Amino acid sequence: MKRKLRGIVFAGVFLFTSIAFLVALGAGPGEADPKLNLIWIAPVGSIIALLFAGYLVWRIMRQSEGTERMQQIAKIIRQGARAYLKRQYVVLGIFLIVMSAILGVMVINGYLALPVPFAFLTGGFFSALCGFVGMLVATNSSARTAHACQTSLNGGLRVSFSSGVVMGLMVVGFGVLDLSIWYFILNWLYRDLEAVEKIRTIASTMVTFELGASSVALFARVGGGIYTKAADVGADIVGKVEAGIPEDDPRNPAAIADNVGDNVGDVAGMGADLYESYVGSIVATMALGAAAFAAKGLGLESITVPLMLSALGIVASIVGTFFVRAGEKADQAVLLRAIRTGIYLSAGLIAIGSFFIIRATLGIEHLGLYGSIMAGLAAGLVIGYSTEFFTSQRYWPTRSIAEQAQTGEATVVIAGLSVGMLSTLVPVLAVAGATIAAYAFAYGFRDASMGLYGIGVAAVGMLSTLGITLATDSYGPVADNAAGNAEMAGLPPIVRERASALDALGNTTAATGKGFAIGSAALTALALISAFKEEVLKFILNTPRFADFLQANGIIPEGFSAMSALQKLQFFERLPQDVQGLFLSRNFNLSLENPMVIVGLLIGAMFPFLFSSLTMRAVGRAASKIVLEVRRQFREIKGLLEGKAEPDSARAVDIVTRAAQREMILPALMAIITPLLVGVFLGVSALVGLLIGALASGFVVAVMMANAGGAWDNAKKYIEEGAYGGKGTFAHKASITGDTVGDPFKDTSGPSLNILIKLMSMVSLVFAAFIVASALLK
């Protein structure tokens, strides 16, 4: 039955891919409306993703959850995760309603198009939905993974990885489906507009979809990150360091909260995060494509390309998942090879298929964009390699941290920070190289708008394998919960060993997934900043300043006052370069000679550090409450440490839930409000500086934090496997301190920064008209 079902899936995937390629080979610019055939491939691909995800859920749920004790533990964790998300979604619901009302007021005042508030709501809804569904599947998979590990390591890998694949396919499936639906709705709404104006209006409206997704993702990532790391740090400090009991020991009152945190932070938060990254790269590329190609008569084709690439990535990811399997050797090299096989196969299929997509949609004359896609895909793989090298216990960076544990906590912290800082070198060079290559392949040195489109396509290329790369990330929390379940349920040591091996691999693959997200965030944010600049210019040209400039220079055309904002932008783009430069120097000066740009750069470079400070302090405050509560229970509940009494786990869960909900609000609101304040009080030039400064520093800090945290965690696991005396030694206790320092680095502040830099750009883009009209410094 399994072979037959597998054969059917392969046949379906092969059929869909073949049809897509044949259509692409047979269609090309200039033929009778080939566009319709191509645009429909995107929603078909998304439906395939959702159907396959549904099949995997059915297969997971058929597995046994094990003993009654295992089922009871899994049920408690599910209830805790649902209770947290229920509270979080109440806060998010209030935020979405308030923001929708604000956007509605802007629509009434003519700053935004009518569909914008609705696009915002759907973006936020699907971002939250991906996180919620991922959490449901993960909490139903952990006990099943532990039970499967009783039979074999490969069995545990297949169950946990299938759970991760569900998350990956839900993200890409819902993302592409919602964007496709919005395209068809907007295409009908704007059917009476002239072709060029229609395409650019559709693209600019769809960008606001990302605002809702980014907002929800930041709340989910920050709140979930505070929850999971506060519980983790509190459980480790009192349980492992002070009381000397094992990780996930059932006597620890914070053990359940820690396992709940894995799901609300590393699954639900991450799902919302990666959904936002995925759709953000697509809509940013669509906006840049409309700007670059609309006048060339290829506007529709240019916005079709990222959707087609995403559909191709869905098929490639599904095929890749069938090749992820391992033997019984619980070795990092073997497990990493199993994961890599699926990722490399998916990347190879995308490398082949994307050539035909570019050839069919944009023609041979724009085939250089294939090089842009390859640049993004290659940069993603390089970042993955680099992350693995710096965070896996197989290599010297992580082992050097473990070695330093022999001399105490201080040297562990110093070594971890050093490794994290060093790890920024390769990702920065990879993204820088991909940016230059993507720009050049798209002929950007001849046409800047084409080059920017190439950068956007590179970001889509980097995330095109998200269906499987997210699976390698999100299966880690399931394996971690499985290891905890095995410990709390008293299963044989071999089960814990197998689950821990999967968990250790999950730390490395999770860091790799964060690297993909952060790297793509840099490219996407750059694309969004470029789109923001064009949007600001469009609104500036619609003010009396442009008319006065043309009048003064005697070049105002007949009927200028009747032109739309977009028509004025097109007229401006046809003016000689020296005339454009003269107007921009007086009205939108972005040169470094403008002090407001420097001021914006400085504020922007500072902001990721301020944001990280707020989120890390939040983790510290919440963790302190957990530490005090666990100490109180150990002190007051007689027989708890001896295993003769049960801990009050619900109390710990409630404490960290309330703390996370309260602490997440300020950092998230600051990310939304700051661009508006800078734009209104310091002007649009300072705002552009702010966005560039935040991008530059935020990207580097995010990489450093994610990799340092992953390295600290795996250094601890390396010692726990027997290095430098193993568990319970002085080195082990020192490594636990490093791990607790790294927890908020890798799971709270670091991953939140990639959302931050995009959300700031998105807020600026959506509110561009309001900022231009309200800026005190013109």
C-alpha cells in the first residue's frame, strides 16, 4: 500500500512538472495569450502542497502515541500550547482590527487603495494560521516520534521529519494560494485600467499583504521566543545546575513549560516567521517586476515569475522529502547526509526548471535572470554550509567552545561570542556576492530597475526550497519534545539516545533554517527599500513641487495636471538624467552629503541593538520568575526532589504565558512606530537612511546571534555525549551556562531581527503617501 501510494504521489508530481515545463517550452512572449496558462500553475502547485501536507498528517496520526504515560505527557503539552496561542491570538486580533481601522482611514483620505485593509487582514490571518496548524501537528507528533524511536532511529526521523514537512508545505501552499487568489481578485477589480497602470497597481496593492504577515510574525516570534527561552533558561538553571537533575526530568516543575515553549516558539513562531519571509520575497519581487517590465509590455509575465518559481519549489520540495532517510547509526554525519540529500535534490530540480520558466515568461533576451536565480540559490546553499560548520559539533568551532568549558563559564561565553562573530564572515560575503551577481545578470548596470528585479528574484530563488528547508528546521522541536517525553515517561535509554541524536541534528538544521531566513531577509529588505524609494518618488512627483520645477524649466507637458501619479512617474523616467538628478537633489536627496541620510543611518544601525536589548531583557525577567517558582516548589512541595510528589507544572506554564504576552508588546510596536516617527519628523531621506542602517546592522547581528546560540547548545550536547568527562562534570555545568546565554540569542532576538528589518521597510512602503504628505522636513 505504501509503495503504491508513493508511486501515485511520484506520478502526480511528475505529471504536474511535465505539464508545467511543456507549457513553458511551448509558450513565449508574442504568442496568443500564453500568460493564462502560466499564471494558473501557481495555485495548482499550492493545492498540491496542501494535499500532500494533508496526506502526511493522516500518515502521522496513524502512528501510535505509545504508553498511557506518554500520551498523558503529550496531552498536557498540547493543552499548554493551545492555551498560550489562544491568549496570543486575542492580542493579535485586537492589533489587526486596530491596524485595519487605521488603514481604512487612510483609504478614506485617498492615501491607499480600497483593497489594502483586506489584503492586510488576510496576510495576518494566514501567517497566524500557518503557525497554529504547525503547532497542532508538532504537538501530535512528539510522542509518536518517541514511540517510533523505540523501534529504530530512521522511524523516529521519518515521523519527526514528516511533521516538519507539513509545516514547510503549509507555509508555501497557503502563501502561494493566497497570493494567487489576490492576483485574480485585483486583476478583476482593476480590469478597466490601462495595462501598464493595472499591473503596477496590482503589484503595489499586493505588497500590503506582506504588512499583515510581517506584523503577526513579529508578535508570534517575539512572544513565542520569550516564552520558550524563559522556560528553558529557568528549567536549566534550577534543574540541571542547582539541583543536578537531568534535562526534562519529571520532577522539574518547568519541564512541561519548556516543552510547551518548543512548540509555541520554535514551531508556531517560526511558521509565522517563515511564511512572512516567503510571501515577502514574492510580493517585493512582483512590485519590482511591475516597475521594470510594465513599460516593456511584460508586466504580467514579470509578476508571474516569482509565483511560478514558488510552484516549482513546491514540487521540488515534495520530491526531495522522499529521499530523507537514515540508518541506525546515531551519528551527526549520517543524519546530516540524509537531510542534505533531500535539499540538494530539490535545489537541483529548481536549477533545471527555473531556466524554462524564465525562457517562457520573459524570453531569451532576459535569460540573464536565470543567473540571478542561481545566485540566490547558491548563496542559500553557501549560508547553509557555513551555518553547519559553525554550529555542528563535528567541526572545530563548536568543539573549541566545549574545550573552553574546562576552565569555566566565562571562557565558554567568550568562546561562543567569538565563534558567533566569526560566523558572520561567510554569510555576509555570500549575500554581498549574490547581490552583485543578481544585479549584473539582470543587466542592472544598464538598467537599474532590471537589476533590482534581479535581486528580488535571487531572494525568491534562495527561498524556493523552503518546503524542505523549513522541514529540516521545524522537525527539531518535535525531536526535542520526543526526547523529553522519553525522559519523563521513563523509556529505555536507547530511545532517549536516538531522540537526542535527532534533537542535536535539529539544532544545526534549525540554525541553517534561520540562516536561510536571515539571508533572504537581507535581499528582500533591499528589494523593499527600492520599492519604497519608487513609491516615495511617485508621491513627490504628484505634489506641486514637481509641477513648479517643470514650469520653472519650461518643460511642463500639455495636460500635465490631468495625469495620474503613475503617469507622472513614467513622464519623469523619460526625462534626461541631468534633469532627473537636478530635481532629486532638491526634493529627494539620498546622497551621503545630506546630513539627514547620515542621521537616519545611525539611528537605523542602532535600532537592532535596542530591539535585541528589549527582547533579551524580557527573556531575563520572565526566566527570573520561573527560577523563583521552581525553587519555591522544590522547597515547599515535600518529596518532590525524591520523586514522591508531583510538581505543579500548570503554575509554571501560567507564569511564563502571562510574562510572554506582556513582554512582547513593546518591541513589536516599536518596530511599527519608529519608521513613521522618523519619516514624519526627519523626512523621507532620513527614513531611507534608517532602513539601510537597520538592514546592514540587523543582518549581521542576526547571523551572529543565531550561530552563537546554536554553537553553545551543541557544545553542551557534545560534552553530554562524553567529551571532557560528560554529564555532571565541571565542564558540563559551564557549558550549560553557555547554553542558557545562547538560548535568547538563537531563539528570541536573532530570528526576530530578520522580521524587524522587513517590517520596518514594509511599514514605510505602505505609509509612504502619508509620510510624504505629513513630513515636517520636506
